[in-house]
Amino acid sequence: MSWAARRRFFILLVLGAIIVAIIALLSIATFYKTPSCTDGIQNQSEEGVDCGGPCPYLCTAMVEPPTILFTKALTNSAGRTDVIASVENKNASAAAKDVPYRITLYGANQALIQEAAGTIDLPPAATEPVFVPGVASGKQVVFGAFLSIDASAPQWFRVAGDPRIIPSVSSATEDGTASAPRVEAVLVNSSTSALSNVQAIVMVRGVQGDIIAASRTIVPSIPAQGRATAIFTWNNPFPSAPASIEVVPIIPLP
């Protein structure tokens, strides 16, 4: 091979290397994606797919699933059923927002009557009530209700403690009439911040400890270091004499 031929070969070799390098760079820029917590791949020291490690959400295997303590169907009026339930989050350093749940009403022989859905916040180491009023049940007799949460549904995140400002309940009394019961509860806000649109759920228990009535209301505002009254009413008498009243303020996670 002559000197001129070798020179041409060397130039072509250099040009080929440059072209290959440019193509490689363009391919990397086009197809390479920086590892993230939403790419559907376990990378960047994650403990699962898009969870754990540097990701904001915890892996399902790292936390205990929510526990459904009870679900109770309450006759409201003709063709309507109220449902009260209680969900416990046993994780002291993990919380989840807007967790979807499903409520199923059953009739005789476990026949499906109706379903309802909603969401609930699960604060750390807390038990939260769920109240769903007026589920349509038609003329069928409701024998039971069941609330379920898919174990994979909560997007758990780390928390050092409960970040909410929760008013306390200083008193809860039942008055009204036998045909139209009424419960008043005083909510106390001991913080230096006013609270607005505070939801509260009441559970009325009979002498056997079973829930005989439940309701929900919204308190428009509770002033800083002040108090306000939550009022619950029913249009039908309680099925038995009330023995105890529990009022739970519901404060969403920030």
C-alpha cells in the first residue's frame, strides 16, 4: 500500500470513528432516560420498583397493610343504608393519602345488593372512621356490609409523626326528642392556628357496645385556641337506648 493510500485509509478511519461517536451520542441522548421514581424500573438504589431508597414512597413490603376493624350497615330510611366503618394504620412512621376503598352491601345468602367507593387518609399510628350515608339498597334487606382496601393501593410515605392539628372533644351530649335525636359535641382547638371546614363523625353505641347510629357534620370554623360546637341530627329514632357517644374529628393529611 502506497503512502497516499495509507493516508486516505487513515483519514477515512478517523472520519468513521467520528461518525460512530456522533451516532452513539445521539442514540444516548434520544433513548437514555435518567433513572427516576416513576420509570417503572428498580434502579438508583431503590428497594423495589419506584419505591424505597431515594423515592418518596415506601415499598408495600416495608409497611403493614391497613386493618379494617369493623364495618356496620345501619338502616337509614326506605331504600337507603348508612355504613360506618373503622380503619387502622398500625405504622408509626408511615402515612398514606387518598387511599381508595370499596364498600359492599350484602343481602340474604351473601347476595350482592350495592357497592360504593371513596377515599380515606391514613395518618400514622391512627384509627380513622369511614361514614358513607344513604347508600341505595332498594327494597332488599341488608344483612351486612364489608369495607375493603387493596393492600397495594396505599402510596405510603415516611413521616416523623402525625403532622395534623386535631381538635379535642371536650363533651358530647345527646338531646333532641325520641323521634328526632340530636347530639352536640364541643370541639376544642388548642393550637394557635384557626381550623376551617372540620369534618366530624359521631358513633352512638347501645348498651351492648354495638353501634346503633352514626352521622357526619362539618364545623365551618374553630378559632385559634377556641372552641366550636358540632351538631348531629337524625330524622328517625334510635333503634335502642344510647349508652355512649364517640365523636371523631377528621383532619386530612397535608
